[in-house]
Amino acid sequence: MLVDGGAGLNLISPAGISKLQIGEEELEVTSTFQGVNPGRSHPKVKITLPVMFGGELNYPTERIVFDVVDLPLPYNGILGSPTLAKFMTASHYAYNTLKMPGPLGVSTIPSDEKDAIICADKIYRDAIAAEIAAAAAPAKES
């Protein structure tokens, strides 16, 4: 999951839903939204899932509403500002760390640098592929 404090909603991919083995009967129909990609996005459904941060002893848990939308993301979903507000997190972008109150004191959640690099590399490769495809498209029309 990507934690993005600038995102105004929480997203999860259909692949993430299938990995969680969630049945169709648990999904609710939802409306469209704007601002994630050009034009309107048409999420299929929404679902409320428990989200937990932390370790074995100190783990705050909240129920978070996700829009299930099929977008080309290099990760399973996005935890946006609604989630960060619900958990009352403080983020430190230089250290890629989140801090939030937990049942036994402050929970500190460090980032996984390896996964961040893998996602950044995938985004870069996808952008290059899209640019090459866009450049080839006018050549096909000629």
C-alpha cells in the first residue's frame, strides 16, 4: 500500500480484493470521482476494511472505506488523507516514517525502502512505455 497524505480518498485495486478473498456480496456500489487520472474514474464498488498499523503489542486498528477502482497502480492501493486523519498520524517525509497514537503509546511505522524503490522503478518504466506508445500512435495513423 502507498501512504499518500495528499490523496483525498482511499483506493484498492481489484487484484487486492481478490488476494483478500472478498466475495461480491460484501461490496457496495459507489459513485464516480475526479482527480486521480484524466477525466472521471468509475469505481466499481466500495468496501470497508479493517486497517492496522504497528507491531504485535501496540497496533491501532480502524475501519477504513476503500473505493475499488481499476487504475494502473504499481501497488495494491492508496491510503489517503482520510485514513491518516482517522489514525491521527504525524508523517515525517525526510525519514519516510509515520507516528500515531496506539493502545500502549506512540507507534512508529518506518517505510520499506526496497519496496519504495521497486514502485518508483515500475512507475518510471510504465511512463517510458506510455511515452513510446504515444509516439508510435501518430506514426501508425500516417
